[in-house]
Amino acid sequence: MPGVVIVGAQWGDEGKGKITDLLAERATTIVRYQGGNNAGHTIVRDGETFAFHLIPSGILHSDKTCVIGNGVVVDPRVLLSEIDGLKRAGVSVANLRISANAHLIMPYHVLLDQAGETKLGKNSIGTTRRGIGPAYADKALRLGIRVQDLLDEKILRTKIRAALEPKQQALRELSVQRRKLRKEAGEETKGATPDPLDGVVDPRPDLHAMVEEHISYGHRLEPHIADTAKLCWDALDGGETVIFEGAQATLLDLDHGTYPFVTSSNPIAGAATVGAGIGPTDISEVWGIAKAYSTRVGAGPFPTELHEEIGEQIIEQGHEYGTTTGRKRRAGWMDLVGLRYAVRLNRMDALAITKLDVLSGIGPLRVAVRYRSKEGAVLEEFPYHQSILHSASAEYEELPGFDVDLGDCRAPEDLPTEARDYLGFIADYVGVPIKLVGVGPARDQVVWLD
Ligand code: GDP
Ligand code: IMO
Ligand code: MG
């Protein structure tokens, strides 16, 4: 029985949270396999809006087990505040399990992410500044702190000391620079808000406070810490359906995305094996989630980006403001070159196209069917060379638009012909069936095509 992967097919925010919540009905277990609280997954249920950053999007089903897999980087403060928020909203988190092997985002990772972005200036990646890159870097350097370390004060202290040591120089420089800036701004007066870095430059007092703080997180998280790979095996071997929920998306993948304008993990479907601890043949179905148009938040190439009024119209109609950082997203036409690349890379079996309703009144609609390099070469495939991609322009097919509200459509025949043709064109081009279409943010605002 199936292991089902749900993966973003574009640059994130495709509506993975909503689709996961929906498909979770058929599963017993929902597993996040990568990323951290850079993600923002919004679910609208019975008129109530939930935004999750770390907690798997299946959590609103009280009878499902929700897992934060070993491939996720966990900021324990964010996780605990999400747990508290859910409890306040009356949602049970009793079935939440966190891999003992997942790595932690520590306060210095957040600072280093911010410092790195500031240093890059106009060349910055536009990260979410949540410490994702530095946490994964420490994991690769074998300087990471893991969830299980929260349960052993001695190990925790030794590991934090070791992790902080090579960062002292960078943090000290950052602190001096920050202090100078504050002084220039006239803030170096008594009673001014303390700089969060002031405590970090000296590892001794800071180490003590950091260990204390994290031990207390460990006490609170302990009931949820588990061998989550085994939990997945037991479910799969018992014939249950397990959903592996990706965060971010294919074109933000560290290896296959638009490097360096990517995240620091592998969102693609294949990475579910590593991030959850299962085998490739445990995955029997891959669902790609794409918006009916494209958006991107942060810097990096975006061949179908719209700079004119239509882009603004899509942003406003689609409420394209980030769930995590509140940043306005960049918007553009559907990019079938990128989508076909994502389909193959993830070996998708099915697509869900979300936010079709947003395109109402936008028509005529354009979809990119090829790129052209600045030298004039036709590019049918997503180019691997960064300079070619950065300067490529998209070439479009124009399709008739529609001007009716799709919010109440529930069956294929409720959709206007133009909308069905638009979906048909996408499915034909990428060679994968569209099984589900989103026509609004609410849970029931979907049309099943299959
Ligand atoms: P995720 O990161 O992929 O889970 O997506 P986000 O939650 O960041 O962004 C998707 C946004 O679109 C959320 O605000 C959803 O509530 C909303 N949404 C999802 N599906 C649809 C849809 O079919 N139509 C409309 N109008 N909104 C949708
Ligand atoms: P969900 O799961 C959209 C983008 C950031 C930045 C780049 C690197 O909600 O789809 P990072 O903080 O990961 O080092 O930033 O990746 N990014 C996302 N964009 N949706 C997301 O998540 C994203 N997570 C990271 O904007 O460009
Ligand atoms: Mg999001």
C-alpha cells in the first residue's frame, strides 16, 4: 500500500498544505521530510485559518499520526509555539512525533543567516532569515545539534561549545558592526533595547543560558520524540497509507533548483527517502502541486515573471503575500518548461493545480512553452546553465481566459470550457493527468477530475 509524496512543482507556496490536509483523509500518517520553519502552509477549515511552519499539515486530523522526520531542521522555540497555538485552538497534538535524529536550528544559526544576507547586500538570496542554511551547513559539517541531544545536558553542552567555537569570529565581527550601526543611529543610550548578539559573542555565559534554555525545551518535547523511521516502516508494512509532505519546492531544490537562489535542503520527491528513512520502493505515488500561474518569493531567475499590471492583478486576486515573512510574492504566467522539468525530476504520477479561481477575469491567459536564450537559441528543456537561465526569455502560447467566479465549482462540468481547455493544455504538455483543481482556499473548494 502506498507511500504518497506531495511535492511542490514550482517555487513554493503552491498550496501543498491544503492538498496535504485533503489527501490526509486517506492516510494514517503524515510526514514532513525536509526544510524547517522557512515553510508556511496555510489551511482554511470551517472558516478558520491555520498557518503551519513546522507541524505537518495533517495535524487537523486528530486520528492521524503526524511526523517531523529526520530530514527537517527544527527550531524548538517555533515548534513549541506552534504546539501551544494548536492547543489553544483546541487541536490535539498528542499524535505528533519528532525524529530524535532531526537537527536543531540554534539561535546562532538565525543570526548567521541574517548576517550572511546582510553581507551579500544587493546579491542576497532573499532567505527567510530563519537559520535554515546555517543549520544544514552545521549538519554537513557534523557540528549539528540533534533533537535527541536536548535530553542529555552533558552532551548538549559539549556539542554547543564545539558548534559555537568556529563561529565566534563571525559573530564577534557581526556584533562590532551592529554596535557601530546602533551607535551611529544614536541608540547606544542607557535603556536601549539590548542587541540580541550582545550575549552571543562571549561563549561562556551564553553557553550556560543556551544549555539551560534548550534542556527546558527537551523536557517539553520529550513525549513527542521517537524513532520516526520505524514508525513509517510499521505503517507501510501494515498496509497503511503514509503521506510524505514536502516543503518548499522543486525549483528551490539545493541540487536541482536555481542554485544559489534555492533553499538548503532537497524538497524533491526522491529526498523523502532520506528525510524520513524509507526505501525508494516504499514510494508508490508522487503528487506534484502547482499553481495555475507562477510565483516566487526571494531573489533568483523567473523567466515568466510579469512586471506589468497583470502581475499586480494576480498578486491581489491571489493574495500573494508570504505566510512566513509577509513578503509580497513575485508573480508570472504558468511556466510549462519548468513544470515539465519538475514532472520528470519527481517522476510525478498526478498533478493538483491550485488557485485556478485566481485567473478569473485575467484572460487571455498565457503559458510558457519554450524559452529563448539571449543569443536566439530555442530552449525546449529547462536549462542547467545558470547564465542561460538568468537571461532566457519565455515564449508563450495564448489561451482564452474566463471571467466567471469558480469558487462554487465542484464537478468538472461546472468549470467553464476555457478553464477546462487551459487545464487540458497543461496536462497534455507535461504528460501527467491533473487529478485535482483548487477553486478557492477552503477545504471543499476543489474539483476532482479523475
Ligand atoms: P504551501 O506553502 O504550498 O502550503 O502554500 P501556502 O499556504 O504558502 O500558499 C497557498 C495560499 O493559497 C494559502 O493562503 C492557501 O489558503 C491558498 N490556496 C490554496 N489553494 C487555493 C485555491 O485553490 N484557490 C485560492 N484562491 N487559494 C488557495
Ligand atoms: P513553502 O513550504 C516559498 C525561499 C526563500 C528564498 C530561498 C531560500 O511555504 O512553499 P531559506 O530561508 O530557505 O534559506 O530561503 O527559498 N523559500 C520559500 N519560498 N515557499 C517556501 O516554503 C519557501 N521556503 C524558502 O524565499 O528565496
Ligand atoms: Mg508556503
